Amino acid sequence: MSRASGMPAAIPVQKKGQTGKIIKRLLHYLLASKIRVGIMVVSGMISVGLIVLGPKILGRATNVLFSGILGTMLQKQGVPKGTPMKQVIAALHARGQGSLADMISSMDVKVGEGIDWSKFGTILLIVIAIYLLSILLRLVQNFLMTRVVSNAVFRMRAQIEDKMSRLPLQYFDRTPRGEVMSRTTNDVDNISQTLQQILGELFFSVFMVVGTFIMMLTISPLLTLIAFIIIPVMGLCAGFIMKKTQPNFIAQWAKTGEVNSHVEEMFSGHMIVRSYGRQDVAKAEFEGRNRELYDASFKASFLSSLVTPVTTFFGNLSFVLVVIFGGVKVLSGTLSLGDLQAFTQYSRQSSQPLGELASMGTMLQSSLASCQRIFEFLDEEEQRPDPADAHEIGELTGGTVEGHVRFDNVSFSYRPDEPLIQNLSLQAKPGQTVAIVGPTGAGKTTLVNLLMRFYEIQGGAITIDGVDTSTVTRDSLRRHFGMVLQDTWLFDGTVRDNLLYGVPEGRHLSEEQMLEGAKATHVDEFIRRLPEGYDTVLNEDSSELSQGERQLMTICRAFLSDPDILILDEATSSVDTRTELLVQQAMNALRKNRTSFVIAHRLSTIRDADLILVVNHGSIIEQGSHDELIALNGAYATLYNSQFTQASDDTDGGSL
């Protein structure tokens, strides 16, 4: 349940130089399809190249219009049509109109010819064609970018799924489920959405800045220097903001995982929360965690929002400086009006993507924070891989597994400084039922976890039919086990799918065989009462069934899987006394001719076990049959007598 009294989860801190490693690792996903990325980059470059050509060509159209207007104006002022421009300029200087003369000297003015509409129209058609082609190439770029990002996220999700199967059980024991879900869903979605939004614009903006810079240099190096002199100041301001923003984005996604963990806990245990009247406590804890998430999100969003106004201010300042100095150059005749128009467009085209790059930098920080959390998950220590020469266990046992299980001087501990099992030895012969009893925390469940290699032993050996389980593949080992746990697990799907979940691939189970198993484990009668019978779709919490019915379904699942070795961990704990007797009959049939390990607190359910192990502090303190242990009058006898004395007292009290 809630860990309100525990220490809060530590927020990951990004170490110096770690951002570069995260970006490099993210690029590895994006560059998986180098051909697509190459075509995307080339199409983006050509598209930007065409876009930056547009203002230059439009500047010529402006010059055509302005030259025609000036030619008409000069004719109206008495200048004869066709007068050479050298004479016109000399005459203007003689009249004291030197500024007009300097302006005309930089243009192709012909007195009396007016505007060349044919040339003007041709230029406009060329510009329209250029922009249409650039749009088409942008569409190609965006399409490929979407595919690249989708494939990267697809590979990331696939690796996460594979990673889950390779993580040791202890990782899931120590990590809240909500935190795992947050990393594998929220963080992946954040990466996908952010990259979809910024990746295409990132390429476009970078190419645009480079392209406009080159075009501006061809028009006026001096104005280019004036336009870009404020870029370092803009970069320093944006960098300072992003540096302050990054820790808040990391905290935001860490707090999101904490909120998800809390919600998942409260939802899973909502009946317990209500039963103990802890709604207000749960609500208060949620509000505290939600407030922390709000604070981190607000700081990240607010600081990142400062980038746009800062870059806009510097962009406008650059534009004003360009217009002032450019106007002076036009009046002095060292720059045409069309070139000034083109330059101001380039100034806008360069300042806008610079601002967008800064804004995208803050969005990228959010994505990198999620990347850090996902890469931390992918870098978690995995369970020890199967040996390179590992075999299928069936290959070493002649194709069948009889179920002769031995623990030889096995040692194990969850923590090096806290030994749990030391030099434990036991033997279960084929077909025997071995019951394991003892107080809570004695190591009963640990024994079966070691048997199935959910944990690796630190000393000794565990063998099945003489084969060391550490020398065979885990999958082949576990295929010979059937397990029924105290905690039931049914997934979204039909009743039929849930019952047949444990049937190995390649093995066909007929409808009649399934029904026989269902009847033997007493699930058929209540399944037939469901609306669609065996085709009824169960939801995640299987609210259509009682706890006892869900337990019976997991028992039936193990029955239908027909395992060689059976593990029952408090399998009848949620079943009422009457049903327990029926289930015991089914379990006796299921255990027939197969080795079974039964962990039980109800000692009445294991009286007929071939061997009973009494475990405490990871050691076997007594072993034998029920009658032998009762005659021994030790720990088992004390535990057994206490249960039945209590049961007798309850019965007597209930009869009063």
C-alpha cells in the first residue's frame, strides 16, 4: 500500500556531459534507416535553398517596378525618352539632386519605357514555381521524418518489452509498478510527440539560417555583420534559460512517475483504503505529490516560455538595425531597393528560425529528460544470461522430465550482508508431494523462486533429474513447471483464453479436454452462469468473478497446462472451506504422478503430503511425514495443534 512514511523517490540528476551521451544514443535510434534520413536531409536542403532564392528573385521584380516608375517620372520631368543614363545622372547632379542620381545609378532605368510587365510577370511565375516545388519537398521531408521518428519509437518500445523479459524479479520487487508504467508509456509518448513536433522544423530552421546567411553575404557583408552581431547575445540568453530549465524537466517526469505509482497503488487497493477509512490520507498524499508535479511542470513551462519573447526581441532589434543602415545604403546608391527588400526578408527569415531553434531547444530538453529515464531502464542490470552452451532440459533428460528435484548445499541471500539460506539440502523424488510450512518470512516462497530460477543461487546446486538447472535455458526449465500463486492474475480476454494461457505452444487442447479440466477443478459450474459462458470477456480486475472463483480459474489454468512439476503457493487461501475440499480432490488428481511443491498455512491441506519441510530463517528445521512430525512433537506439532485448537475454540464459541 501507500509508502507515505517512506522516503520519496530520488530525482535523477543529469551529470556533466551526460546530455551529449543521451543525444548520441537517441541519434542511434533515429539513424537506424540511414537512407530515409539521407533523403529527408537532402529534400530539406533543396527546399530551403529554393525558399531562400525567392526573396532574391522577388528583389528583381521590385527593381523592375521601381525602375519603370522612375523612368516614367523622369520623362514627366522633361527628360527626353531614350536619354542615356549617364547624361540623366549628370543632369541630376547639376540640379542638386545627387541622392536621386546615386539611387538611379544602381538601377536599370530607361527613360520613358515604363514598367516592363512581361518581365515582371515572368519573375512572379518563376517565384511561384520555386515556392510550389519547395512545398512539395517539405512534404517529402515531413513524411520521411514521421517515418523515421515512428520507427525509432517502435524500436525503443520493442527494446523495452525485451528488456522486461530479461530483468530479474528483484527489479520488479523494488520498483513500483506505476513507475515502470510511466517510463514505458508516458516517457515514450513524450519522446514521440516532441520529436514529431521539432525534428522536421529543426532541420528546416538550421538550413534556413545557413541559407539566409549565405544569401545575405552575397547582397551586403556589412549588413550581414550588423544583422548577426546580436546572435551571440541571443544565444547566451537562450542558453542560460535552457540551463535553468533542464533540471525542472527532469523533475517533472520523475514526479509524473511518482504520481502514477501512487494512483496505481490506490486503485489496486481501493477496497483496503476504504475499509480502513484512509481516503483522506490517500487524498492528502496525492495532493502533495500532485503539487510537487505542478511546481516542477510550472517552472519548466514558465522558464521555457521565456525563450520566445527573448529571441523575438533580439530578432526585432536586428531588423530595425538592418532597415536603418540599409536605407542609408540605398540613398547612397551602394544598394538597390530590391536588394534591401530581399535583405530585410532574409533578416526575418533568419531571426525567426533562430527563435524557433531556441524554443525547440527547451522542448528537446523535455524529450531528453524522458530519454534519460528510458535509457536508465534499458541499462538496468539484467538477470544472468543463459550459458552459451545451455541446452533444452529435455535434451539432457531423454525428452521427458520425471521430476527428481535436489537442493545440494544451496546458499542464497537477497543482500550480501543478510544471509537467508545457507547450505540447504533437500530431495523430492518423482511423484512426491513436498509441503513447505513455516512462519512468514521464513523463506518458503524463496525456495520455489530459486527452483524456477527467478533468482540465482550463490552457492551449491539445484538439479532436476540430475541436470543442474543453471546449465539449461530458463525457458525450457520453466515450461515443465505449473504454478498457482496466492495472488490471482487474469488478463483482459475471454474466459477461454485465460484458462488456456498455460498450454504450451504447439500443443492442441480440444474443447472436450478443456471442459474436463474445468469440471475437475469446479470452474465449469460458475462459468456457465456467465453471460457468454466460456466466451465471456473479463476485464482487468475480473469484477465479474469473486476472489475464490478467480483462484479456481488459476488452478484450472495449471491443471490444463499439464506440467511435470507443480508449485502451489497458498493456492487455496482464497477458497471457502466447502470449495477447498472439492479443490483438494482436484489437486490430488493433478498431483498424481508428478512432483509437487505445496506452500501452505492451512496445515489441514497438506496432511497427505509425502514430505513436509518445516522452514525457519532459510533453514529446514524439521522434515518428515505428517504423522512423523506430530510424533516428534516439535515445531510442526506446535503449529498444527495451535491451528486446530483455535479452530475448535472458534467452533465452540460459535455454538453458544
